[in-house]
Amino acid sequence: MKLLKMSEKAARLKEERRLRGEIRRVRDAIDTARNHFEQVVDPTLIDCYIYELNAAQLRYQFLLRSCKDRGL
């Protein structure tokens, strides 16, 4: 019984680390897309970076909601 609880704790910690790492990567992607967006003048690239920024922001919201749902 105790071994199972330790295993569950280890799995929870592993998932928490994974989520936190993913959140950091997505924040970096948001910053990168925002920086690129601010520097381009070509309309096609502007659309591209708007798409990337929106996608990264939606992913970020999803990850934060996942953390909240798990009580992290």
C-alpha cells in the first residue's frame, strides 16, 4: 500500500515537472512569435506570426487550466 502511494507521488511529481517545462517552452514561443511579429513588414509573415502567437497563447491557456485542474 505504501509503495503504491510513493509511486503515485512520483508520477504526480513527474507530471508536474513536465507541465512546468511545457509552460516555460510555450512562454518562450509566445515571446519569440511576438518579437518576430514586431519586426516583420511583409504581410504574409505578419499573418504567419499572428497565427503562431494565437496558437501559443491558446496552448498556454490550456496548460494553465490543466495545472489548475490538477491542483498544481
